Amino acid sequence: MQPNDKIYVAGHRGMVGSAICRALAAKGFTNLVTRTSDELDLRNQAAVDGFFEKERPDLVFLAAAKVGGILANNTYRAEFLYENLMIESHIIHAAYRCGVKKLMFLGSSCIYPKEAPQPLKEEYLLTGPLEPTNEPYAIAKIAGIKLCDAYRAQYGCNFISVMPTNLYGPNDNYDLQNSHVLPALIRRFHEARLNAAPSVVLWGSGRPRREFLHADDLADACLFLVQHYDQEGLVNIGTGVDLEIKELALLVKKIVGYEGEITHDLTKPDGTMRKLMDVSKLHGMGWTHRIGLEEGIRQAYADFRSQH
């Protein structure tokens, strides 16, 4: 990366994209180009081609995606598959056509098989069936990885893929129907405290284990890998540490200051019982996360209160 490189961050208003923009600005990269979804429909190949022809970015961070939690993934299965396939295909192809010198594609830990051994190693990709509730999203992300590898193999494009674990942080989605578990818990406990509700309902048994990474740590890892990784395949980005959803709920409850009880809605799905990333590949390259979970949740709660 050079100081004068023109850098396109696709999805710059989302949690991941905005974190990458903050990290780039902090390191002195000011030649950023962005477009909102109203300004550029990434599902439209002609529009994406026109944008790349005009702007000619040197580097691309492909963080744009249609995302959501278990309910959203399982309800809008067609949209999650179609829209994510279109977004990544159009950007990756346009980056090839315009000679982008490096592209980073951001995926998700849901690409791994439901019953894969834990922790999840990069080589476990495509070794078994996926978790049914988010299979369409996972298939789209797997296609993005393979598309980057195909353009690298056929055309010599320096396109790389990274797979973050569960993320949280500024600009997260706190919608109770479509959000991920951590932002949903922050909102539920906050509203329960304000309303003096006697209990907060936790979906499922609370036994599944999840790993959580602050978005600012992810952005730091992305900048590190853009400068130090140039291979096919993928790199996991995470902390290498997980906890039960019930433990997470108790931690959020403490941080928010809610004093009621936690009950369980066992009619709601648990999803995959464990999704811990093996981050030995990333650690071996010299990068580790900096923000602890409790510290990060306190930051996220402060952001939620300031925004909502």
C-alpha cells in the first residue's frame, strides 16, 4: 500500500466498512473513494463497471454484503443468496477488468461445515454440509472465495479472501428482527432496564459457543493482511477464544446494568453449536487482536446509547 493509492471501500457505511475507513484514515490513507447504495447499486453490473472505469481504484476492500442474524438468513434465503452473489461477482469482475492491483474479499465464519472439527481451520472449507439456517449466505461467500482464487489462477489477479469471526462494534445493526446476537442482546437488556421489565428472553438454550471480534480489530487485521498476504485460499480472522451465549448474555446484562432475570425461548433455533476459528495462520504472521470482549462491549454499548 502506497500513501497516494486510491482505495475503494465497498460497504463503507456498514460496521466493517466504516471500521476499515477509520483504520485507513488513522494510518494516513486519505485518497478513499466510496459510494452509498443509493449512488451505486452493486447488484447492477453496468453501474459497477461504469464506476470502476471512472474511478480506477488501486485497492479494493469488498466489505459490502447483505447481512443479518439467524432469523433474517433463514427468512430471506433467496435475497441473501442472490444479492451477495451479484455484489461480489460484479465488483471482482470489474476489479479484474480495470487492473486493480489488490482486492480483499471479506467473508464469514459460516462458510465452514456445520459439523467441522473445532477450532475451524482454513482447510475445512467444503468438507461437509453447511448449517441449514444460513446456507444461502454461506454459499454466496464460498463462491466469492473461489471467484478470487479463479481470477488469481487464470489472470494473475492479486485477490485475497479473509474470513472474520462474529463481529460487533460501532455502526452495528441493532434491529431485533435482523441483527446478530450481540447487538440484539445489547438492545434487549437496555430496553428491559429502561422499562423495568422483569425478564429478558434469550433465544434458544444459551449453550452454543461463539467467538467475538471488535470491528476495529478486524479493520487492523485487514490492513495488516493487505500488506503481508498474497496467496490463494483464505485467512481466518478472530480471537481464538469463545464463550457460551448464556455467558455472553450475563456479561451484557452486567455492562448494561439490568437486574432482572434471563429466560429462554426454546422454540427458537440454536444454530451451529460452536464456531471457533483457528487463527494460528494469522498469529503465525504476527497479528493478534487488542480489544478484550468486556472492554469492547462497553464501547459498543456506549455507541448504541449515542446512536439510539
